[in-house]
Amino acid sequence: AGDFADDLKAGLPYQPSLPEVNKRKIGLLGHSEGGMIAQMVGAEEKDLAFLVLMAAPGIPVVELMALQNKAILLSGGMNEAAADAYVKLYRPLIAALATTTPEQGEQVAMQVLNNWIKNTPEEMVIATTNIRTEQDKQKLVASFVRQTVNPWFQYFLQYNPDDYVKKLKTKVLALNGDKDVQVTSSANLAGLRASLKRSNSPQYDVVALEGLNHLFQRCQKCTVQEYGELEETIAPAALEAVGNWLVKEVKNK
């Protein structure tokens, strides 16, 4: 994300030179990680007229990922007690791996896993991770380390949007679908609202769009797997929310 933010900052000075661009009304729209990049750039660029953040992180990413995993497990049919038990493993595990080295990763992860197993009923351990043997533990640990201990993911896990959002000085529209299982809207929008309240943004609106998933599609099952099954690419309600806000807060001002 940092590299993309640098690319974006390098390209922004070119925009005012284009005859079709109103240099007083240049802004950024970003979705998910793109919204994260918009936050990073917006915190530094003082001449932006607006930011539109669509399912952008509003709470520290470790917390966001923990909520994401719970929501995805629940949407897949796991009961809440089991999902909560798994999150008690997942949250400290990724927090520990976010700052470790590849050489230390498996040792660090195994310590977290053993501690969780010690404090979790055996039937819940099996129900959530299917761990029955030492080999099963090694496989789970290796999988987490392989996925997590790399520069991109560790940078991502250490991201706290408040560090950037509280520095914004432009108008902001923050949107989430209320059926989003990747960036769960309630906690995420509350985090964005709290950060924006402490910013110097002259106008901000934080909106949950009813019935929409992470891709702002109107969903039925509202699972990650459903994304590719839906014909709708983006719901008209999402486009209208963005368009109406831009007309009101940017075009007509």
C-alpha cells in the first residue's frame, strides 16, 4: 500500500495541467485497500477537495481482520461460540506474526497456538481448527507463517487508519455495505467516525448502505463466495450515494 500511495502522490501534480480538470475539485475515491491508500495520501496532500472511502479500514487492521474472520465463519454456518473461540486464536496469532521474522515465525506462532489450546476445550479446538495431532499443529502454524510473514502482509497488519484519518483536512464520504463480511460496517464506520471527529475535515458523512456486501453488490447469501455469482457489479444505491454526495458537497460548492 505504501508503494501505491507513493505512485499516487507522484501522479497527482499532473492532474491540474489537464484542461478538462478543475484543479480546485480534485479528489480521490478508493475501495478497500484503495481506500487505505486514499487515507495515506489524503493525510499529506492539502489541496484535495474530497475523499470517498468505500469499505476502507476504520479500525486497526489486526482488529479488522479478527472481525472479518468471525463474520466469514458465521456466514459459512459456524455457530457463534465456535467463531468466538477461533478469534481468540486468530487475533493474537496475527498480532504476533505482524512483527516477527521468517526465522522466528514458526516458534512465535506455536507459542500462541499452544497457549490457546491449553485454554480451549478439546472439542472446540477440533471443531474450529481440526487439530488432533502434533502434525496438525505444525501444518496450521506453517500455513499462517507462509501467508503472514512477508513484507506486504506485515505492513498491512500494522496499519492503523487513525494515524492518517485524524490528519485529514478535506471533505470525506465514508461508505460501507451493512452486509460486508470483510470490512464489517458497524465497528468499522464507528472507528472512521471517531477519527474524522478529531480531524480538520470541514464536512464528513459516514453511511452504512443497507443490503450491500463488500463489493457494494446487493447480496442474498452475503458470503465471499457469492461475489462471483451475482450479476450486479455495483448496486445503483451505491452509485447514487457517491454521485449525490459529490454533487452536493463538491460540484455545487
